[in-house]
Amino acid sequence: MKAITSILFIFIFALGSYANEDSLLISLKNIESINDLDYVIEQHELKSGRKIIRTIENSYRQIIISFNQNSKIYYLANIVALDDNIIYGKLFFINDKFDWHSNLKPIETFIEDKISIKVLVQTHNKLYKSNYTNRRYLKELNNFYEYSFGCGRICSFKPKEAKKMLKFVEKKAIHKIEKWLRSPNHELKAYGIAGFHLLVKEGNVISIENKNLIDWILSTDKVIFNCSCCLGGLETPINELIENTKWEFEHRYNNK
């Protein structure tokens, strides 16, 4: 009898969760600005968590905000705004509230202003001399990484992107490093800069175009998600991060 009661409770809770999720999506589909988003969270009696606002390019910003329902169901919204106007938004379910970078399940895109997104992608392609489509651009923007060459208690854990970059450098796969350097994803940009730094350190020559692009990216205030040993969830400007971690990724490459 207890088992049946437990199963029934889980079933009812799940139904309630789906109903709340549908109601939340309906509300999210009607928002236009960042202020509207804050109102929806309050209206649905959700508890706000981490909120990160960072520049993508020019007046375009990425807003990443987490919130939860009764500390049981955790969500993350990835939003792109032009000034204060939201042009894109996607909702995710967080499987692990302590590691939302790699434990996200997409729920639904609730806003997609295709014309505004097209202008954003064209702006990116012009700045970076890339050839992103809207679809590929958004796909990379919806991937969440942490930049590091040494996480964990004894600084020995390397994210898989760090391992890939070290392999790219080892094989001198410049075209792959160039792709990451030109990515809309800021963490991949940072890995791309680290990769080119290692290539130059080994005596390789990089093109003037790539050097100028790296110098320009480092002159911006792009914020990078990163971890340093047991300190996770850090947000550091890209120029400061690269300067502070040069020894680290050089050491990891030499001792790979």
C-alpha cells in the first residue's frame, strides 16, 4: 500500500510540474524585455538564482539566469537581448543544480526573432570573418562550458574542451583552433586564444589576421566562465583570465 501511495504521489507531483512548466512557458513567450522576465519569475513564485549579463557584440547581450520552484525543480534561461529588448530565449531544465554547465536538458525556445537574430549573426560574421548560419550560431551559444586547464581539489581535472585544445595544438590543427577563436561562444574563444599562444610558444607563426583578432578580443570586456582548482563558477574578463592562466596551460601542455 505504501509503495502504491508513493508512486501516486510522484505521479501527481510530475503532473503538477508539467502544468507549472506549461504555464511558465506561456508567460515567457509573451515577454519583451529583461524587466518582463523578472516579473514572470515573481509572478510564478520562482526563486531567482544566478544571473549573469555579458556582452556578446556591440549592443547585444547574453543573459543567463537560473531559477527554481520550491528548491525542487531548477531551470535556466539563456537569453539574447538587443539593449533591453529580448530577441531570443531558450529554457532548460537543470539536472544538477551544482553543475549546470554540463547537465542541462533543453525544454523549449520561447522567443526567436529571426530577423533580429539574422542581423546579429551577420554582425558576428563581419567582425570575425566567419560564415555562421543562424542555426549554427544559436547552437554554439546554447552550449555551456567552463574554461580551465586545471579544476578540482588538486587542480588535475581538465574539461574535455581543454583536452581537445591541447590535441589541436599537438597536431597543429590551426583550422580547428581558428574555428574556436571565431565562435560566438566566449569560452571557446578563450580556448582558441590559449591554443594560438601555445603554437607561438613552440615557434610557430600565426597569420596577421589571427593575431589582430586575438588582440581585439583581448581588448574587450568579454566575461568567461571558468574554474581554478577547487574554485568553480568564476566569471573573469578574458584579458585578465588569459594573462593569469598562461603558466597553467603551458604547464599542462608540456606535461600532457
